[in-house]
Amino acid sequence: MPDTDVIVEMRHITKRFPGIVANDDISLQIRQGEIFAFAGENGAGKSTLMSILFGMYQPDEGEILIRGRQVDISSPNEAVALGISMVHQHFKLVHNYTVAENIVLGIEPATRLLGLIPYVNMRPVNKVIRELSERYGLEVDPSAVIEDLPVSTQQRVEILKMLYREAEILIFDEPTAMLTPQEITYLLDIIRKLRDDGKTIILITHKLEEIKQVADRCAILNHGKLIATMDVATSSTRDMASKMVGREVIFEIDKELARPGEVVLDVQGLTIENEHHVDVTQDVSFKIHAGEIFAIAGVAGSGQVELADAIAGLSAVKTGKILLEDCDITHTLVRPRTLKGISYIPEDRQDVGLILDFLLEDNLASKAYFRAPFSRRSILQRNAFDSYADDLIRRYDIRCSSGALTMTRSMSGGNQQKAIVAREVEQDAQLMIFVQPTRGLDIGAILSIRRRMIEERDKGRAILLVSLELDEIMAVADTIGVMFAGRMIKIAPADQMTLDEVGEYMMGVKQS
């Protein structure tokens, strides 16, 4: 890439939180008009560093220069005034507002009717939004209400919010974590268009293949320190992964042939309807044996998540049966299912998987707090909470500032995910349901969880995996079921299906 002017310079940035140094003496330069990526393990300090650039945190030491001028960015408003904007991993949108209302929130174009009555004129706003949408291929209706939009469209709203404010430095924090493979391709095309239009893009991601596809340079962080800044074109993903985790990464997963036992889960003719009384699954049937990983593939919205929710007891069944070891649990509540031997890692870690305003130790014990050793004679034993949490934090490498007493909301998304995985795996369940278990995790954690699934299978557990990552399904599955439009259209041993075949079934091109 030709040399360009430095638009962002961070010098000796250090940021401390109680019990942890999130950023440790980091210095780097970002050039105007490049795509600059940040990679690192969960809790490496990537989001913290960019939150400092966006004014959400202030550094304890160091300085920031924008276009060669030292600045003090004490709030996001000041960052926006400097042409800096950020799309957060968990979007900052008001769900009962329209797209246009969210985009202009805080900078509403107020005027006065007849010079007296104040009102907000949205007509010119809608016009600008449509022009920006067409220019960058964002395809957003300004009048749509946010809560009615899928995740990928909400993300486009966040991008439009940046463009409407005429931002020149665009920060994307884990932008593909909640997207399907097709949506990821679409987003990366948009990022390229923004770069080609002269914007400077800062990309935080764990997905090294995405960095290889779009980034010009990549900074590697590890435990808050800047390890290296690499030219992406001349660096391999294996080199980047090794620097991320501080050791050579073995991508291959050893997996012996499965030895299936008795049927653990028997799903018979399951039809589930959503809150609008629309069937999201239709007559779905399959079985999972002890010692088997049954993976469900399908594009987002094919009914696979609703199916997993129903098996876990989070949604009602319209017709059909769910049998757990020959016991009918179709209409059983969640706790009895847990006690019968079901653990569940949900798709939405923040709204379903965790209570964000609880301590980490409380979340880790939330499936067993009413039993010994956590409770005796209905009195909670806090020492048991502490020791149990400390053990899981160590064994699952959960990065947190105050150990067991960390407020869960303060943790990075990836470490929140690790906490859910630790809690659910430790339930010693006969049926383990993993829905998007590696979403938002770094390469080391991804490989660790995939190996963990295989280990649990080898202990005789029945594993149900729902994932949008086809490479994940092909790496760990013993049996693959493919869903399309709410139906299970193909079930076959994993070694009898190719990646291309699975893709064809997912898109409905091929049906049994």
C-alpha cells in the first residue's frame, strides 16, 4: 500500500481497571484511507483501546493525536466532532424508534412552525438517509422501526448513523459476530466501499480470515500489550494466530470415530410457532445418541434456534414430542429439564444466557445455587460460590478484572461467552445443547471449545450443535442435519457429506 498521512496516532496509552491493566503502554499509527485491524484473545484490550479513541474511557497515561494534532477526547460527542464514530458489538439503538429517529438522535434538525412552535422536520433527514443508503448499498428504510429489523439491518443503521454524522474514522467492534456467512460477505463489501471512498476503517475482529480478506495492516494485542503490527498481505493466519495466543496454534482437531450408544434425545414431528402464530419449524424429527455430536446446519432463520429453544424449554411446542431418555418432556418447565440432564448454551448470551448485573460467581452458579454445596437449609453459602467460580475462571481462562466478584456486565463479550460455556459444561448433563458456542471468541478459545465438545462426546454425552459456521460443523459433527425453511430436509453421517453439499441443502438448491 502506498504511504499515506497518519490520521490517528496513539502514544504510550495505558488504561487500568481494578485488578487489571487493560492497555499497557501502547503506541501505534493508523494511516488515512486504510483498513487497520486489531486482533487478540478475548480480554486482550482491543475494545478498551478503541473505546479510549471514541471517548468512552480516558487513558491513565499517554496521548492521542488526530491528523497530527494532540487532542483530549473526553466524551463520544467530542470524538464525533473530530470525525470519529464507532459501531459497538452490541448496538446502541432505541428499539421503539424508527431508523431515521435513531440516526439523528441528539442532533435532531429542529425548526419552528410559523416561527413559534418547535418541531423536528424529518423529511430532509429521510432524503439524506436514502441517498447514503443507495450510495453504499445499505438498503435501509428510514421509516422502519428498529425492533422490527433483523440484526444485519440494525447494523446498517449504525453504519448510516456514522455516515450521517460525516465521520471519517469508522471503528467496527466485532461487526460480524452476529451475522450469517452471507451477511458477512455483504458487510465486508460495504467496508471496502467505505475505504475506497476515503474513509479510514478500524476493524476489531477475532476472525483472521476476515482480516486477510479486507485489512491492510493488523495490530496484535496480548494481555494488554502491543505484540506486533503486521502487513496483512505478507502475513499468514497461522503467524497472526501464534502472536495472538503467544504460542504456536494447532488448527487441526484430533477426533476419533464416534461410538454411539443409546438414544438420549428423540424429537418426533416437532412444530413450533412464534409469537405471531407463524410456524417456524414444521414436523421436525431426529434422534441423538449418547456419544454423538449431531450438528444442525442452515441459514439464519431456518428454525434451528427456535428448535433448540423448544428442546431446552424456552418456547412452547405446538405439535409433536420431545423425549429425553424415553421420558416425555414436551411440556416440562426449564428447571426440571435441567435436573433431568439438559444443559443449554443459548444464541443470545446477554439477554438469555446471563444476568448482566449479577456478579460473575452468581452467574456461574445460577443453574445450581439451590443445591449443595451452594445452599444448605435454604441459606446460600458464599464461600462455595467463591471457590467454584475461582476454579472455573482458572480452567476456562475467563479474563475478568475482579475475579469471582467481577460485575458480569463489565466483561468483554468473549469472556461472557466463556462463562456460559463453563457453567453449562460443568452441569454434567446427558444432553448438551450448544447454539453458536464460539461466536465472538478468539481462535484459541474457538479451538478449545471445539475440542471440549469432542471430549464430552467421548464421555458419552449427547451433543446438539447449532452453528452458522460450516467449518465448525464439518470439524466436529458426527451427524449433520440440514434445515431449510423450518424443515429438516437432510440427515446424514458427516463423513458422507461435503461442504458444498451442505451448502446446497442449506440454500434449498438440493433436497432429499
